Amino acid sequence: MKTKNIISVLVIMLFTQVMFAQKVEVNTKASSIEWLGKKITGQHEGNIQIKSGYFDLADDKITAGNFLIDMTTITNSDIESKQYNKKLVGHLKSDDFFGVEKHPTAKFVVTQSTKFSDRKATITGDITIKEKTESISFEVVRSGKEYKAKIEIDRSKFDIKYGSTSFFDDLGDKAIYDIFTLDVKLVVN
């Protein structure tokens, strides 16, 4: 009888653990991040690759997660001239912007989430860029094995000052808006 009870308890514990915590790995090859930065006179866009990532899913809610973004992979997709494209990407990688030589990765850690309802959930977490961490929240839409989000980030909170009216006056048409957008598509295994 004792053996039966012990086995029952072990089965319940195993079932409960499986039911409440499922680690979901991100397929970094199938996933993407598209960035968009705007300025007074136009905009630029490109891509950044996800280095690694996972999240824990329990009771239809993301309970934890950790994502590394490879800032050395930043590209531009709207400038056709190879010379000017290379110049912009080099500037984005420089200390004026992301300083990728000193800060090759950015990080996002999930701190809380709502349950998915009608395929949507609100995620809150800490994003670290250039060793500065800020809390952000955004909506995630789930469709099968894809999770999509549009995330707005205020670069001035990460000490990215170049062309920012938050730090400099009289920039005129040289001003670059502080908010940049990331369109994130995570595909899970």
C-alpha cells in the first residue's frame, strides 16, 4: 500500500511539473528582429539577429524568459549604396549609438506577464542595452509557434545621445527621434 501511495505522489508531482512549466526554446534561425529608427528628414530600417532565447510557459502564461540579441549583427536594409549602407551600419555600431565593440549583446528578461487571452498577452521585462537596464511592457500575439511583438524603446534611457533632442538643443533637421521600434517575430521549436 505504501508503495502505491509513493508512486501516486510521484506521478502527481511529475504531472504537475509538466503541466505548470514548459521551457520553450527560440529557433534563432527562423526568428527575426526588424528595427526602425526615424529622424526629422526620414527613417532607416534593418535587422538584428537573436543570439539565444527561451521562455517558460505555464497555465497559458509566460512565467519567465531570457533573450540575448547579437548587436554585432545589426544591418541596414533601406540604403542601396554599399558605401552609405556601410557608413550607417558602422555609425550604429560605434559608441555614438550601440557601442557594439564594448557591448556586443543586448538582453531582455521577462519579469511578468498576463495570461494569453484571444491570442494576446502583455509582457513586462527588463531590457539591458549598453549596461543600462530599463523596464518595458508590450503586447505579444501568439499564432501557433510564432510570437510577434512591436516594441518601442526610448534610446535616451540607454545613454544613446547622438542627434537626440533630449540631450542637445538646436539640432534642427539633424534631430533623430529617441523612440525606435523593434518588430520581433519569435519562432519556437
